[in-house]
Amino acid sequence: MTRRHLRRGLSLVAGLALAGALLPTASSAEPRETRGVPLGELTATATKVASGLINPTAITALNDGSGRILIVEKRGVVRAYHPRTGLAAKPVLDISDKVNGADVERGLLGLAIAKDRRAYVAYTRKSDSAVTLSRVRLDTGELTELITQPHPEFPNHNGGQLAFGPDGYLYWGIGDGGGGGDPLASGQRLDTLLGKILRIDVNRACRPLKYCVPAGNPFVGVAGARPEIWSYGLRNPWRFSFDPADGSLWIGDVGQGRFEEVDHLAKGKGGANFGWSCKEGPVVFDETRCEDGVTYTDPVFHYISGAEGCAVIGGHVYRGKKYAALAGGTYLATDFCQGTAWAVRKKTDGTYESARIGEFPLDATTFGTDQNGELYLADEQPGGLHRISFARKG
């Protein structure tokens, strides 16, 4: 992975979970809203706890009471880590024979585990590189394809994040199809899944589909629109996450070359248009892609590509207990090229504040949490897993 590739639009990769004793149980109660110290007084540090990962792309908590987390590798492998025993040598899952991980931004891209103990993966399919969502059997590796989105023109901007929302539905982010400047004009089109975040119900099947489209999705019944779409106007939403305290959605969307952005949506707010490729970050990118009367949702935080980084790595709102008094309610993100620890927090008046609160390893690709909400970070090179801690300046 080169920084030049990331600057053109991150769309790396990620993964899945264990069977038997490793299967998740029902999640604990949602954490209460807490607020940490002023951002200007907060610092964050990443401490390496494991090494030997090969192109890690996603981190997922098992939530089974064991304390283990799963780390997804681009090649199509999932591995387990425990704070006491370290990184297990034997993979939890290996579906590398089903995954095209040869290109920089293709491979195993996302992992989510449902409360009913079923696991879901997002990846680029080996046969044709289509971006694919499948249900997977953890004991055998058998895949059942649910959705495929053709992605043949360019190898970048595959997205890949998977996460279950507070409503129990599965959310999936897909990039705009790649290339520079959205040559497919996917961002503003509603007839394609490219450049979108989708919301589907994987607990039921509505024939001929192997899933159902929730009736509350914003484009259900809209002529020419894909009903799976939840939000659009995204370039490459590489990592997004839900705040367990209020159910809101935080999205790190990789920029074209001027701005990297973070978007924030309230719980249940579907239909938002984040502007790409009419806009990049807070400014107009291509006037010919803009339409009168359309409402574009601006980012709540942005920074300058080139000068301040090259590809935003979206993170999580900290809701753990260990540092709640310091960092509670703080969204943490970083950048692939510069490693800045960016903190963003929504203020009581509805506006947002941000600050640099430290430096993380370069080439970071993903954040994740353990079952207690404590944060971890993985870097692509040299392939380390890091635990995040917070402190007060001075």
C-alpha cells in the first residue's frame, strides 16, 4: 500500500468471527452519555500490544464475555487477539480462495456479527471483483451471497464497512466505483449502490431477495432509486461507526485531494446527501454535478489533504469506562499518511469542536473496540495492533 494510492481514495479491506465458544451473546445495555475534559486538555496515545498482522483492515469485538477481538486481514483471513494470550497463530477464518485481495484497495473489507450469532462479510469477489456482501458459516467458511455490486472499471473505492445499527439492521458502505473525480457520476445517482451507505434487514428474506428492505428506508417506492440506499453522495466511506450512547452514525469519507471529512447523522436520519461529487468536503468540487433545490449535508469536521494528511481513517466515539471522565463522548479518528489523532465532539449547542490530541502510528487502517468499548488501532505496516489510552495534559 502506498500513500499515493490512499490519497486517490482509500478502500482497503476487512472481516469476521468465531464459532462455538467464540460466538457472541446479547450485547450489554447502552452506555450513558458522558462528556470528557475539554479537548484542549486531552491527549491520546497508541501502545503496541501485538505484531505480525498482514495488512489488517478491520477490528471487531466478539462481545461473548471472553475479552477477545477479531482482526481482519486484507488477504481474506480473520485472526483473534486476547489481552492475556496475545494474537492467536491459527486463523479464525480463511476465505482467501473466495477473495480478490491482489489489488491495493481490494480484499476482505468488512465484518459484522449479529445477535443471532450469524456473521456477515464484505469483500471483493475473486471471480470478477464485484463488491459482495455474504453471510458466512464460521465453522466451514461457506458463503451465501446476499448482494453484489459490479465494480469492474477501477480497483479503488470499494468501501467495505459493515455494522449493525441500533435498529438491528445491517449497514454497508460502498465507494463510488473508483477513478478520480467520480467518472461514473455515482455519488449523486440513486440507481446504483456505488457511493452509498445501505440499510437492509438480514433477519428475513423477501423473495426473490435473500434479505428484506426496511419499509422506513428513504427511497422505498421512489422510481428509479435503489431502495437499499440509506444515505448517498459519498466518495469512499472506508470506516463508519455507531455511537452506542445515542445511536448516531459517524462516517469518515476519504477525499479527492483537497479535503478529508467526517460526517455525523442523528439516529434514524436516512436520506442524507453528503454532496460528492458536487462537493468535496465544505466546497464545490464539480458544479456540473450540483442541482438547484438539493440539500447537501456538510461535514462536521474536515482537514486539508496534502497539508494535513491523505486519507481519513474513521474511528469511534469513546464510550468505554476506563477513560470515561477524560474522553467520554469524544469521536477519535486518524489519517493514513500523517497519523494525527483527531478528536471531534458535539457541543451542547449543536455545533462541533475538534483538536489534535496526539500522534498515532503511520499507515493506520482501522479502529475497533473490545467488548467494554475500549479502543484499538491497527496499522498496515509493519502490521501492529495498538491499544488506545487517554490522559490529561500537564
